[in-house]
Amino acid sequence: MVVVAGDGAADVVAGLSGLHNVRAIPRGERRPAEVMEIAARSAATYVVHDADPLADVAAAWTAFFDGTGVTGALEVAVEAALGELRADRLTLPDYYLVLDPDGMPATVRHWWLGVLAGAAPARVVPVQAGTVAQELGRLAAGRWWPADLEGWLRGLPRVVPDRAGLPGIGAVVA
């Protein structure tokens, strides 16, 4: 399963629908859990959608560090995501293809290329919108998401944006 994320993701996913061995599922008005249910029934080699299972966590994390979030919103988003993951209504994708990360606000870019890429480096791939189809055939195997998913997600309030993904204890503040 591949999630396309970033501005224009829905259009990119819709544009993949004619490719061989690709099941493209634009989210549209569906809830992420509905997209996951459709994706789970697909036999295609690549199931591609734009329903990021961690979208609410990402939004809360960036708001937390940008100083625009409500107190406790990140923790609530993490617990909601964990509940959905535990209930198998959401699953983490095999890959995130992140559209034009250079054009993203700094904290959002740190989420994708720091927090997520730090957790599973080969699973987060920066791409340009026009290269997504080619990137599907080049996705490399790599470390999976953290085994202690709960601990990783619950530790996000201590992961500082400009240190996210860097090795060592400097990436987390106590």
C-alpha cells in the first residue's frame, strides 16, 4: 500500500488509475477507514491512495511545534490513531510518496523527512508529482515502522522539528 501525500495528492492518485498492476483509490469524501477497507480487498501489486492514516497526528504535531495548536490536541490525535490502528480500521502504508517537500512549510517538511523518515527511512520517498508512476517501480525495501508503535507515537511531543530523524538522543527532548 502506498500513500501519496502533499498538495495535489488526490489528482496524482486519480491519474494513476490506468496503470497496469495499480489500484488507485482517491479518497474524495471517504473516511480513511473506508479507503483502507477498499484497499484491503485489492489484489493489485500497488494499491495507491491519498488517505494518510497519520494525517491528524501530522496536523496536530505541526500545530504543536508551530505554536498554533490547542493544548492536548497532539496527545488526543495520537490516541485516536492508535485506537484505529489497534482496531485494524487503519494501517500504516508500505510507503509514503511525499509530493514536493521543498515547497512545504518547514515544520510540515520536518514531519515527513524527519519524523516519519527517521522512523522508517526507505518508507518515505520525496517525489515530484510527475514522477510518481516511475517511482512505484523503484521503491526499495527497508526498515519497517517502529515495532513499539505506541511508544513511538506517544513520544512525538518530545521530537523537536529541526532535530527529527537525526540519530542519537538529540532528536528528543525530555
